[in-house]
Amino acid sequence: MKVAILGLGYVGLPLAVRAAETGHSVVGIDLDKSKIGSLRTGVSYIEDVSDARLNAVNNGRVGLLFSPEMLLSHADFDIAVVTVPTPLRQGEPDLSYILAAATSLGLVMRQDKYGRTDRAVVLESTTYPGTTEGVFRETLEEHSGLTAGEHFHLGFSPERIDPGPSLHTLENTPKLVSATTPEGLRVIQGFYDTIVERTVAVSSPKVAELAKVFENVQAYVNIALVNELADLSHALGVDVHETIDAAMTKGHSMARWKPGPGVGGHCLPIDSLYLTWQAREQLGHPARLIEMAAQINESRPGYVVDRAASMLTERDIAIRDARVLVMGLAYKPDVADLRESPALSIVQGLVGRGMQVTVTDPLVEGWTMTPVLGIEELAGALPDFDLVVIATDHNVFDFEKVASLARQVLDTRNVLRRSETVVAL
Ligand code: SAJ
């Protein structure tokens, strides 16, 4: 099929490469000209796609080409997939990217008025239920003059990429598919069946939209639960990690979640807010448990700062000008992504208390808010700090050295054994 992918980020680029690998003729579109430039020179900026995989299909023959805008010349797509961001703006859902993509697609399809009726448009971006059949469809119809379900197929298929090093790939993760008509489902499922091992059809785009949000919300709420358990365990003088390990021995009806310094990334905290916003603002039916989970998770960085301060005062070290090293800025191990990272709030909180904060994260470049320690200097510098806060447990860190050389450690990721100098959240 002729495939147009709008948005070449951590979802769109792997999808474009995979579609080209399976023989489709693909055009990848992104408004960020630097992304297009990088891809045209065969350099991938997405960890899941190696340069080799990119170049194997990016050779003109297989027809994977990259364009900065949805040109009329790409108008003869059989299926267009929208994989653009759905962030928050001032705490509210920001659908501007998907509506801009729908506008471009609508204008391109316009020249096709009452021509083809077998094309499909699929939204993959995570959003609140009702978006696909609501504003996304309305925008497509307004700019194309066509009617969804009659002149083109419309559906939703959520992305399930697991960012960072993972065994779960685009190919081996079951893909939910949906459409507004049975014929639309046949076309859309037919496409995805060529690129993933297993597709699962659901009865409507709303079911697929809600299922996706639920996948992340259930993680978000469970993480809030173990974060609250960590606070209770601390007050009880009980090790929460030992408690969780013990509970996990039950072997069934238990899923492992880890207490930590907060919930980052552009999925879990954002998707949960999409649902709580819609529940409260559109449905007048607040999702109280999810809202409470957000309060708990968002308070974790401040809790870490409080624990750090009390560890200093317990050793008669003045908080002002105390020298503190924060290890790891990214939102989770072995990624460079800072979006919504709790470590950022922890650094801000420590600086706000007047501490002299240095950070070290070999995966993150261009950090300017505090002094940065290179990983090669780390071992030698550890004894200089009054406190080391482990905020992200990158595998590149030598935590045994931290345990033996640091004077005090607040381990927010449970990577070290407890000791005289190592305290867990
Ligand atoms: N975290 C905890 N405790 C845990 C698990 C995670 O504190 O037990 C924290 C992490 O440190 C991180 C944040 O939560 O700061 C999110 O990390 P994550 O790996 O759970 O999530 P993402 O954002 O990398 O990817 C998630 C995944 N969804 C779920 O975990 C349910 C991934 O499978 C999704 O495909 C992805 O969101 C997405 O794109 O929606």
C-alpha cells in the first residue's frame, strides 16, 4: 500500500521503517526540518531504529522518503497514519498537533472530492475517548469536503511503544485496531496485519482510545499506591522493598510496581491527565482515584527533597551550601528523555533550599542549570559531597563505587543495599 506517516517521533519513525521493510511504499512527513534532514542523510534520532535499519529502506527503491510537509504529490496514499504528539498545555489536553495533521490530510484529500472512496486515515496518538470520531473526524471532513465512513475510512489504533531498551517491539506487541465502519476495519486491520504479529479488533475507536489510556492510567495509579505504601513503611520503620518482595511471593494476582521519586515521561503522567480532564470538564464525573494518584505522584519530588534535608540535619550539616550530587536526570533508566522527569523537580527543590547541587547524567547533554560532573570524574569526586541522591538508575553508573565512596546516599530507586550510609526512600 501507499502509506503516509504524519509525525516521525518515537512512534512514527519505527512505524515508517517497519512499513517500508514489509514492502509498502512509505512517505514519512514531519514539520521539523532538522528531523527530515537527519533522516535523509541516513541518521536515526530514535533509539529503536538503527542507522542500518533506516538505510536499508531509505534508498529510494523501497520508496521510504521524507518530506517536511504533506504535499499534494503524496496525495495518492492508500492509508495515512497520524503519530504526532498530544501533550498538555497549561494542564489541559493540547490537540493542536493532531488537528493540524487532520487539516493537512483534509486539504490533500480535497482534490480527490468524490474520487476514491477506499482510502483510510488512522489516528495513533494517545488522546481521550471520542477524539477520533469527534474533532479529528470533523476537521478531516471540514477540509476535505468528504464524509468519513463514506468517502474514506477512519479509525484509531493506539501506539504501544515501550520507550528505551525493551524486549517489547512494534512487531511483537499486539496492536488494537478499530474503525467507524466494518469495511474501514477490514482495510485498516489488513494494513496492520502486514506489519505486526497480532492485531486485535475492537468495536469502535472509543474502545481503543479508552483501552490505551487505561493501560497507562492503571500503571500510574498502581505506582501511586506503592509510593503511598513507601511513606507508610517509612513511618512504620519497615523496608517497603522487602515488603513488596514478600508480597510478590504470592505469585498470582500481584503485579510488581516500584516506589520511586515520581512518575515522568510523556505517557503516564500526561495520559492520566487527559482522562481526568475529560472526566471532570466534559463528563462532569470526576475520576477521583486518578486525581488522587496524580496528587501522590506529583508530591514525590518534594518528599525526596524533604528526606534529603532531614538526612543532612541529622548529621548536623547545614542545609544551606550543603554539597549534594544528584545522579540521573532522565525520567527512567537508560533513556536520555527529560520530559516530566521527577529529577528536574528534585534538583529545583534542592537548589531552592540553598544547597550546592551538582548533577551527573552521561545520557543527557546540554544541562546548564547546575554544575555537571562527568562520569569519569565521578568516583574521585564522590567523597566531596555531603549527600548523593540517586534519582535515575542508569545502568552506566557504578553503584558499588557509590555505596563504598559516598558519605551519605539517598537511594530513591532501590539500587543499593541499605547500610550505615545508604538510605532508601
Ligand atoms: N515508574 C515508577 N515505578 C514503576 C514503574 C515506573 O516509579 O513501577 C516511573 C518510571 O521511573 C518513570 C515513569 O514511571 O519515571 C514512567 O516509566 P514507564 O517505563 O512505566 O513508562 P514509559 O513512559 O516509558 O512507557 C509507558 C509504558 N506504559 C506502561 O508502563 C503502562 C509503555 O508500555 C507505553 O507504551 C508508553 O508508556 C506509552 O507510549 O504509552
